[in-house]
Amino acid sequence: MGDFIQSNEVKTAVRKLANPIADADAFNTIIQAVITGNPFGCIAYMSGGTSHGPVEKSKEAYTARIVYEDTNAKNVGTATDRFGTLAGFNAGIAATLANAALSAAHGGSASRDTEHDSYSVTLKCHDPNGELYFVTLTRKQVTLTSFSDDAIRTKVETWADSVPALA
């Protein structure tokens, strides 16, 4: 029986952010700038008869945390809701904060705990060298995965250095 022989070297690189990205709008601004501005110089491609843009979202998730406090400002409950889009995140927060029955069930009034919100988007990128790689941004880090050419890491790192929120 034959042995498996490594045919390439796939790498992962992580940048921990000094401070969390401020909010979902700031996060979305960074994501949209990558998709529309294409700072990595990616190119469109075809796969399985489907046309793909140079940079595409492949996954996204937004989690909101709501706390419920009684009239003495004592925490009497929490809720964490996860949404698949930024629009859903914003609509879901508004609905939860406006839900009087839910607040009554918790025995307190609802308010946002924005410090504990989280966001994650994975971008699929197609490098001119033919490699598909992924850049995942969260509120606290940027992760580059599935690349082998160090020039890709250099491009992503150079871009991240130019975005103050990603320091």
C-alpha cells in the first residue's frame, strides 16, 4: 500500500487585535472595503460552471447580547441571539429590545451589552496564482487560512497594517 506524500504546504496566520473592533457598523465597513476595493489583488474565477467574484463572503455570523435589569439595576437575565446577516442582527436587536413580554418574563428592562457582541465574516479570495484562501475577521482577530504562498500573507498583512482598527 502506498504512502501519502505531502504535495503542498498549507498555512494559517493569526493577528490578534490590540482592541476589539468598535461595533458592527465599523466591522461591516472593513468587510465591504475588502469586497469592493479588493486590496489583495484577487481575481474572478469559474468553479463548477459558476462564476465567482475575486472576494466573496463565504460565512458570516453576528451575535448580540442583551441584559435585563430590575429597577435596582440588578442583572435578572440575559439573552444571546445569533444572526446570519448584519441586517438580521440589527432587526433582531430592535425586536428584542421592544419585546415587552420578554422583558416582563425576565422581570426587568432590556438593554444592550455591546461589549459582549461578536461578529465574524469569512472571505474567500482567489489569488492570481490560482490559490483559494480565506480571511476571517472577528471583532478580536484576523485569521488567514489555506494559503501556501508567503506573498499572500504579505498582501494581507500590508492591508491590515493600513487599517487602524486592525492594529
